[in-house]
Amino acid sequence: MLTVETEIAAGDWPAADWAVLAEAAVRAALAAAPYAPIADGAVNVEVGIRLSDDGEVQALNRQYRGKDKPTNVLSFPLVPPDLIDSLGNTDDGEVLLGDIVLAFETCRAEAAEKAWPLAAYLQHLIVHGLLHLLGFDHEQGDAAAAHMEALETAACAALGLADPYAESAA
């Protein structure tokens, strides 16, 4: 079973059903990865989505990554990647996969720059963040980046979104 907890913590996020959009993005990323069975297994796998603002994300980025600037999305995995395949074997019944935090001002500016609706861009970033929770990392060389981008593109296609890496993705 999958639980996606979505919270608006800060920022001027417009009215939308962010919880539904977030869960769809998480499920699409799991399916593309492919970890779809996690979403429907006996163990409750939880993902936290925090919609925040540049101030909070900058503080988190500084504290955890040593980068004193806001960014669009941060991921905080709580399960080591080598244990993800065995999530169904836990006797705990519940596993917190991790948290994803998004910065409103940066997301809004980037979405406008790319001519994407904010909701669609947010879904892409949740897919990106979820892949990080699963252990994928685009900063580990060209092959790893290409693999992660392919997974993102597949998940975005499943959501009806444009290819986020195409020249004119809109």
C-alpha cells in the first residue's frame, strides 16, 4: 500500500488538488523505476511531499548539501537503495521511503521559463525527487544521468506530460 502525505507548509501555492497530483507522480515514478509493486504491496510505504518556499529550501540546502541557495526540489531518502527491493519482507508493516521538499518561488519561475503549467512542472519534480528516494542519481556520471532522465521521461509520459528533457518541452 502507498501513502503519499502532502503538506503545504509555506509559499503561495495556488489552489489545486496537490495531494492527487503528488500521488499520481509518485505512482508514475515507481512504475517507471520499476517499483510499482511497492505501491500495491502489503507493507504501507509512505512518501512525504512538502510544498514550501525558497527560504525553507535554501536553509535545508545549506544544512544538508552545503549549498547556500534555494533549489527547486530536495529529496531526503530514509531507505538505503540496496534495501528497496526487500521492502515487502519487512515485518514492521510500515516504511517511510523519504521526503520531498519543493520551493514555490523557484518552481514557479522555472515552470514559467519552460512554459509549463505549475501543476505539470511540480509533477515532473516529484517524479525527479522520488527517483532520488529510490537511489537514482544524475550526478554520478553520464550513464547514470541518461538512465535517470529516461525514467523521468517515461514517468512524465505516463502522466501525460511532455518530455522534460526535450528542447521545447511544454
